[in-house]
Amino acid sequence: MNKGFRFFVLLLFTGLAFYFLNPSIQWYFVLTPEQQNIISLPEEKVVELTKEQKQEFKNIKNIRQHSVKLGLDLQGGVFILMQINEDDLRKKLIEQYGDTNAVNEKWEEEYKSAVKQTIDVLKSRMDQFGVSEPTIQKTYSGQISVQLPGLDNPQLIHDALSKVGKLEFHMVDEDVMRLLAQSPLVQISNGAIVSRESLPTNFFLPEDDAWYPYFENDVEGNARLVGWFPLKKTVELDGTYIEKAMQGSDKDGSPSVNFSLSPEGGDIFYIVTSKNTNKRLAIVLDGKVKSAPYIRAVIRDSGTITSPTFKHDPNEVMFLINVLKAGALPVKLDIVQENVIGPTLGQDSINAGVQAAMWGAIAVVIFMIIYYRVSGFISMMGLVFNMWFLMGAMGLMGNTITLSGIAGIALTVGMAVDASVIIFERIREEMRRARSYKHALENGFEIARTTIWDSNITTLIASAALAMSDVESVKGFGLTLSFGIIANVFASLYIIRLIFDWLIDTFKLKKVSI
Amino acid sequence: MDNQNKSPQEKTAIVRGFKISHRVHFIKMRWLSMLISGAVLLTGVILFIAKGGFKLGIDFQGGTRVEVNIHSENVSIEQIRGLFVAGDIDSSVTTVGDPLKQHYLITVTDLSKKMEINPTNITQKLIAQYGISNIELLGSEEIGPKVAENTGQRLFNLLMFVALLILLYVALRFDFLYGTGAVIALFHDIAIMASFALVMDMPIDSTIIAAFLTILGYSINDTIVVFDRIRENHKINPDEDYELVMDRSITQSMSRTLITSLTTLFVAISIAVWGGRVLSNFGVMLVVGIVSGTYSSVFVASPITFMLRKLTVKKKGSDKKAKKSEA
């Protein structure tokens, strides 16, 4: 292969790695803590920012999304693992189905659905945790894990788990909607105003109205801001009057949401619905519009909500029922594991990891250069590239670095040095019998190649299997090591070779000290 | 052999590095190495029985761990333990790092008192004794027994799965005998590390498992490099005595084996020394594993493969002879 082309390939990969790593560099070394904090702003607050701020918010959020993250063990934070209380779920299901056999039959399905609903509720409460990057996931074994980086008091979550949201009903200001619908600038989707920035300049919201954000769940169950509603400020009815909400079916047999009100609530609702037929009533949970069905009939103490989307998406039915229950958890949760890593502890771990890596690396570099002279130096250049590619790959995957990931990096260093040692020892051996250094170099690389491939692939098999594990620490280790091994094969068989060839051909060196 | 190829410039003189020129009977040493490995492993088994199994970290049996700084004078481990003995709770208290820094690790694994041992209650007890301003809570961990049980089982399965994959790959690239040798060497190293944990009374937690996994990768790498050399030499002259080939291959790759172990040991030792509370046990285990992994690729993997080969090839050899005589 032409050397110019080989340099080009090297440059290309180095550049690519930089491209993937750049967000991490920006995040950890360029941005100030104030700038980093901006991403914890909830979506509906972003509208109030100036245009420049909004651009900055978008940029920083983008940087963060693509940067390498630190695990809870390094960053500090709270990790909670929860499990659905089976007794509670059983009790609820028996209430619903009436007999134990029916419950047993549906158990697995109901269990899964309860887990999903719980996760949805927790996700919708994310902003209350006051953490910028919470992660809520279902684990392999059906438990729910919550990671809250930066938090050091689990009490906050305990509170959030036991409390319910604030549920209110507001009328949509249909006059304003009608007015805005006439403007060519305003885009309306799902009945809501898509963006408040496109409003005509001469438009002013009436005194007794307010803008409320409208959220819909995306496929992953994350609440996403999809538009805005102009709502009357008056609370027509609050959630305490709702007695029951459950799944029913309309006259076509599609699923619907049935709810009933207390007698007192029924009286209020009767007045509201009779005054506002064919207007929309917004269901607002914690200041966010979750749904805005039209009032089609006068309702006293029980009503039905239907929607064409219910038919295709049973989750939406469950979601709305949950909203009407003021966002209460569908079932009791047991906390089975709880870790708190204080910020000092996390920082200590980072320092310890960095120090260990640094001293280890220094010892290796000194040894390699003393033992293999210039060749040792070249090998260390290879190691630098190896680490660079490894970090680039981590950036590309948006991975999280944990303590066990650092262990994976440590083994990668070992593997990288090993590859060089295999090559160099082979070259030395060949030098003892070959006619020229150049011959020895060629042969050494040639023979070492099979060995390096074999040993790296075997280790890769092990590390790839570990990367697929669902034990978080093992996974982190396996993932880092897998990338490290791939980078290692490239660095030792391609880059180091290239540097040797370059030194010999371009500088007409007879020999590189080894 | 090299001497046959004397070049005018006397190349040997200018090549650095050490080189063993006479034959070392590595394979013959198998009885000695078996004795050594056997003795270490036997110690492990005896300790295992005597201690009634491994000491488990809270990740694997459930329990609570609270890590605090106590800014108060005259605090002692016994005193802290005493706080819990009063409530009939058995705790283990250790200092972390410099004892003068008063950085304590309190671990309770008595699951019969699930409510009393949650981190909040433990911290409350400390606060009651030393005052709220003197207690700095650094971190805590509470793990239910169910989670712990799952994790242990899953990691064990994973270990078995990885071993099987490696066996398959090595069997495919080399042959089944090599694969068996490599996997036995692998289990040997993990057993040595586990024995070491027993001797040192180190609790098995996920960090230790991570060390097992790391050595799994390291040891197999080390073994394959030696095997590769054996295969290469065997190909050059298939009729040569196999024991000789193995001895020579091990000798030839010896400098590489030692240098790689040395450099990896640098990294492991620095993790053990500077790695802090969480990583230092990991580093110590790595040191043990690297030494064992290096030893096993020479003294376990190759001899086992040799013996297995002797067993099977002898049969084949006699078959061949029988066929020959028939013809």
C-alpha cells in the first residue's frame, strides 16, 4: 500500500475520533458550570429565554448528548432499584377481576403493564427531582432502576414516590384558538399551538388567560413538549372530586376512559359542562396539559373520554387513567437497593483512578523506552493513538465511564504493550538470523501478526460477552475493553508499522534502535 | 540453531535482550508445578471448608454499608461497633486510608433486622453519639437479599458462558486439546485468586468479580501467545518430538511473557497503591491474577495440553502402526 494513502487513513481515523470526542472536550474542559447548568431547565421554561439563550441552550444540550458521561460512582449521585410490591398488585387485580384464577391467568401481562405505567409516572415526575439527567429504566429482571446524578439525599425520591400530583381542569379559550387559527403564521397541530414564537405581533393574550404547555408521551414514554394551549386561568374543577377512573369501552367497542365524580363534584361538573358544550376541557397535571377532550354532552357524576388514538395505543388509555388519578403510582413499590455516592466520594474515586492510571502509565513508558529505545518510543506513540481511538469510540457511543471502565482501560494498556512486546521480541529474534534489519522488521511484523490477532480476538470474545451482561459494572468493563482491543489491533499492526516504514524509507535509516 | 546461521557481522552481538540458549525442560517440570498449584488450591479448599464458604460483599448477600467521616476526637472502631452491639446488631467497622482522617466504613449484613439496619438508622445512631455537626456522610449503600442473589448467579453463569466461548474459539483456531488446556488454565487462575481472597479474608464483591474477569482476559491472551508459538514451531517440523517443540516454544516466547507481565504488573501495582478504597482491592487481585496467569500459561496450559495430547495421540499412533502392519 502506498504510504501517502496509509497516512491519509490514519489521519482520517484520528480526525473522526476527534469529531466524536469534541463534545466531551467541550463539556469537561471548556464550558463553565453555569453554562452546564442550563440544560437542567425544563422544556416549557425554555420559551421564556431570549433568542441567543435559546440557541445556547440548544448547543449545550447537543454537546451534552454527545459527550461521554461519568457514572454515578465517579460523579456522585443516588441509585435506587425498585420492585413492584406483588401483594399490592394482586390485591388491586382481585378487586378489578373479582376472582383469583382470572388474576393468575393475567398476572404476567398485568405485571408488565404495571411496571410500564410506573416507569411512565416516574418519568413524568422527573423534573421534580431537580436533577438534570435522571435515568429511569426497566431492568432485565423486571425491576425499575432510577439514577439521579448529582443528588446526595435519597429522601427526596422517597417523597416523590409517595406524593401525588396536582390535578386541575381548565377551559380552553376557544375564541383565542379561533382567532389564531386564522393567522397564516400560526401552526396548529393536535389542536394545540405548535410554537409561541410564531404568534402575530399584534396578538395579546386576554388578561384572564394563560399559556399552558401541552405534553405528549413519545414512544419511550418520555413526556415531550408538543404545543401550547391558551387556557382560562379559572380552575373549573380540581382533582380531589374525581373518585374513580378506569378503562371502559365506547359503543364501537374501542377502549375508552371512564371516570366518576363525587356528588359535590358532579354538581360543579354539571354546570361547567352545560355551559361549555363543544368546547375543550383541558386536563392539567402539575401545570402541564395532558389532554384536552371536547365536551360533547352534559355530565353530572360520571363521564367517558374517547379518542380515535385509544384504539391503536392502549398505553394512552392507561396513561390518561393515571393522570385522572392525579399521577398516583399504580401500585406500591419496594426499594430493594439504594446507593448514595456523595460528591466527595465520587471525586476521590476520580482522583484515585487518574493517579493510578498516571503512575502506571509513567512506569510503562519509562520501561518501554529504556528497554526498546526508539522502538519503545514508537510503541508509546501507538499507545497514545490507541487511547485516542478508544475515547473516540466511547464518545461515538455516548458511553458512561465508570470505575470498572477505568479497569478496562488499564487492561487495554496492558494489551497494547503486549502487542508491541510480541512484535519487538520477534524482530529481535529475527535480527539474530536475518541478513538485514529491514528483513527482520518485515518478518517480525509478519509473524507477530497472527499471534496478535489470535490473542486479541480471544480476549475480545470474552470482553464482548461481558459487554452484553446486564450487571452494570461488568458491562462497563466489557464495553471499554472491547473498544480498547479493536483500537489496539489497529494501533499496533497499522500505526506502529506505518511509523517504522516511514522512518526507514523517508529518512533512509538503516535501523531503528530496538 | 541460530549458530548455524552465523552472519559476517556477528548479529547476535548487537541484538539486545536476553535469550536462553539451552533447553529448559518446562514440560518435565509439570509434576513440580502441579504440586505447587495443588498445594495453593488445597489451602483454598481447606480454608473454604473451615470458614464455611466465601466472605461475601453486600452486593452478593445483601446488607448495608455506610461511609462516614467522623470529626470528633477519641473515636475508635470498637466504640462504633459498640453502638450497634447494644441493639444486637453485628457490624463490621473498618477505617479507610489514613486512620487519622477518621474515615470509617460500617458494614452490616444482618438481614434479620432489615428495618434497623437501613442507612438512615445507622447514621442516626452515629449522630446521636457524636453530634450532627461531626458526622459527614460520604456515601451509603443498601442492597436487598433478592438483588444480591440474582447478581451472584448471573455473574457465575456469565463466567461459564465466557469460558465456553473461549473453548470453542481456541478449539476452532487450534484444536480441542489446546482449548481444554487454555480453559483449565483459566479456571486455575480464578481458583488461585479465590484462594487468595480466602487467605486475605477479602469479601467477594463486584470489584473482585471485575478483577476475575480482567484476569480471564489477560490469562487467555497470555496462553494464546505461547500456543501460537507452539503451533508455529510444530508446523515447521511436524515430526519433531512434541515435548521438545513445546519446551523450545516456551523458551522462545519467555522474554515476551516476562516483559508483558512486568509492564502489566506496573499498571496493576499502581492501581493497588493509588486506587483508593474501591480500586485497591481490585489492583491487589490483579497482581495475584497476573502472576498466576503468567505462571499458568507456561506451567498449566501447555503441560495439560501436552498430557492430553499424549493420551490421545498415543492411541492414534498405535492405530496407525496397526494399519501399517496390516498393509
